[in-house]
Amino acid sequence: LQQLSTAHQRMQSLISGGDEQAAYEEERKRQEEEDKAQEKSVEQGDTHTKYLFRMCVYAGEDLPRDTSYVYAKIIGTEGEEKILTSAVSSDTTRPVWEFFFEEEIMVHGVHGPPRVELAVYGKRIIVDAFDRYLGVAQLKLPSTPSHGPMKTTLPFKLNVLSAMNDRIGSAIRAPLNPQLHIVWQLTDGKQLMPDLIRIAEMDEDAAEKHNWQFHLKLVAVKLKRSTEDQKRLSATFKLLKPDGDVNKSSPPQFSDHAVTQPA
């Protein structure tokens, strides 16, 4: 009986140890599957990058005549929304809002950046629910920072009634060309961030980039103190950008003139 009891205990121990081993193997496999899934999501770009989105909705053109305001909506890839509104313009078909805002946005590695919708409403005095919907424009953002501020003209889609009136009126006049004039920038904080309203007020080529070549010549040098021996002077020129970067320049040229006292 004692031998049977000892054998039974050994059998129970083996069974218990086998259960623990099986549980350990199951947990290990589950962890490996989670690690592989995470690595795969990273390889596919399933990540989020934070950028600063800057925008100036400066003015509209050929819009329905009204006292209007801009209703900006930033719609994320998961349906989340950020809503911003401008001040109300005067009663005109060419409103000027100078509407500027900055918002941090998340760009999804797979689904891309958020959508930007710029709706325009005619303001009513009583309640906002009675405001007149005039139409909407959309801006498609890139997934990477823009090359500085971008000056853009967006086509504006009129509401149904305004579009119908425009088709009827085009029989006796030129059809309208409704649009919004905007300046926008997507940055990671490393680029220069100028005043977008100021750029919107400039000519059409204000946001264009140009290459310039500078020729600098050192005519004279005034030393703070005299030198005992004759020494050859050298001067280095650096062209600093507004963001602090240094433009590449030609190697410094050394002077052949020896100087011993202030000149």
C-alpha cells in the first residue's frame, strides 16, 4: 500500500508539472504573437506623428452676398473633430476674414493626415441655427512637413440654391468662380514660421523661393589694438538664415596685406 501511495504521488507530481509546462508554453507563444503583430504594425507605418498645422483663411471671392464667417473643421482619421470659427465679415461677395489659427494634429502612418473642411456661413442675428450655409472648400494635407508656407487658392463649392442661381444668371453674365484664398503650413517645429497673414497680403509670388548669389568684398579693417609684428588678416563671411542655419559659402580668401596698426 505504501508503494502504491508513493507511486500515486509521483504520478500527480508529473501531471501537475506537465500542466505548468503547458501553461508556460501557451503564454510564451501568445507573447511571441503579440511581439510579431507589433513589429508588423511598425513596419507598415502604423504610427502617429505630431505636427503643427498653421492656417490663414484670408478672403473669399465670388461668394453669395452676405455677412459671413468661416467654420473650419479638422477631421481626424478616427473621426475626432476640431472646430474653429472666424469673426464675421461685412456684407459683401468678397469677404476678408484674416482668420488665423494653429493646431497640433496627428498624422497616421497608414491612414495619413486629417481632412480640413472650410465651410462658410451667412450670419443671422437671432440664433446660430438659422445661419445660412453658403458652401464649402477642402484642403488636402501632406503626410510630411510642407516646404514653408504655401499660398493656395481653393475652389469653393456653392450650396444647391446658390449654384442653381449661378447657372441661371450665367445666361446673361459670366459664371461665378467662387474660391477661398488661404496660406497654410505643416511643420514639425524645425522650419521657420513667419506671419501667414502678412504673406497672404503680399503678391502671388510671395511664398515662392528664389536663389540669390552674393558677392562680398572686405574694403577696410579697423583693429581694436595694434600688433607688435606684422600679421596677415583673414575674414570669413557667413550668411545666416532667419532660422539660424548657415548657408554654404566659398572658402575664405586670405589677404596679402600685412597690418601692424589700426587702419
